Amino acid sequence: MDEPQHRIRALHTASTITVYQAYSPEIGLPAVREGRFPAVWKRDRMTWIKPSFRWMMYRCGWGAKEGQETVLAVEITRDGFDWALRNACLSSYARGVHPDRAAWQRELKRAPARVQWDPERDLHLQPLPYRSLQLGLSGEAARRYADEWTVAIRDVTPLAHEIHALVRSGDLDSADRLLPQERLRNAPIPLDPHISPT
């Protein structure tokens, strides 16, 4: 079965969706301990959340990159996630989605969230021929993410290291079995001409 080119792949339940971020231990460990982002977490800057575990591993180098040593699985409400999508703008101009480049730039300035589609990754972190979502949150969206939508925060750094060790040893089947079971999920609105609404 062919993978859809643009579709959200995520670990989700009827009421929550899990996204991933990676931080330094100074931010990540208190977030896990308290179940919410600490005061030092900047609520006034853009933060990018990633529903794809493998894309997060590509971004943080399996938790080995400086400043990204603590990999967090952040369970948030689906209502909050859907609110962010409904209030999002594509991070780059797309003909057929926006009337023109100027209209896109106006929308981008207004929108509290940004949608970006990046190539999904395999276990070797090589690009696949379909894309996964990154969702950028700023302003109201970032504040609501940190203070209203977050249900739980887990440290999945040990899982990242375990999967990476299996990949390095060539045991891809065992590595694959440990991956979070992400399922396809439609966006609530067609943020890309190739996505069908729910």
C-alpha cells in the first residue's frame, strides 16, 4: 500500500496525541519531573513539535546532539493540536493554497502556528519519499501548548538510545518493534493541496 505523501503520522488516542521535542537536561528533566514545562522554558518564542518519532531522532541525533540530550514525549490534547492546525499557516508559500505570495506573508504574520512538511526518515535516518509534519507554535499557541494542552511529559531518551544501539548492531527488526506505533491521521483542514480533510 502506498504511503500518502502528506499526512500526519502519530501515536494517538481518542483524546490525545503524542509529539516529540528534545532539550538540554536543564529543561527536559524538570519538565518530566513536574509534568509541565518549567518557568525557564520560553513561552514567547517559536517551539517546534514533531509527531514523528523517527523525524525527532533525525533532528536530535538519537539524543546525542548538544542541547538536545533529553528527548521528551509530550502527550497533548487532540483538541489543542487541532486548534493549532486550524490556526496554522504553511511555513512556505504554496501556489494553489494561497492567492499570492503577499497573502501568504500576511497570513504567516498573523498565524500563531506554522505547518512544515519534511521528509520522513527510516531507521538509518535517511529520507523517505513521503513527508511528516512539524508544527511550529508561537504566541498564544506556544502558551496554550505549555500551560493548557499538555497532559503528560515522558523522558524517552533511554528508548532512543536502545533503538539506536539496535540499529547500529544491524538488528533492524528489533529496533522497528520498539518504535512508537504511529498511525495515519488526517488534518482537520487541508493545509496542503495533497491532504484530504477529515
